Amino acid sequence: MRVRVKPGSRKGPLVERGPDGVFTVYVKERAVDGAANAGVVAALAEYWGVPPRDIAIVAGYAARIKTVTVTREQRTASIRDRGTCPE
């Protein structure tokens, strides 16, 4: 799924789902040495109630638009059941 990242945000950590189905993740960490990416993983893990190890950034590691996955199928199914994951 795609996420839009807002590094260095005063709102963070916060996850919002837009009307287009794309998640926007606000993190306080700046985009330096992977700090914002770590903040994104932590924020999404908290939002979905999964351990951070189950979330992976698979594309866009150096970009503000990223593709992330939840690596365990049962966790993905649980997230979809809660209606917080786009199909």
C-alpha cells in the first residue's frame, strides 16, 4: 500500500487516511539517516496494532511517497478486517 510521508512534522506521530485511500504519516523525525523511515514504521505499527518488525518499506525508501507491506498474512487479514487497509 502507498503512504505519503511528512517528515519533521509537529503533528507527528500521526497516521491519517485520505479520501483517495492513501495514508499520510506525519513523523517528527527529519529525513536524515533513515530516521523518518524508522518513524514511519513505528507510527504504522502503532496505528495497525502490529509489531514494527512486520512492516517493511519496499519502495520509496528515499522518497516521500513510499510503498509499505505488512509481512505476515494473518496480520494483513486482521488489518483488512478492521477496515483500515486499502484493498
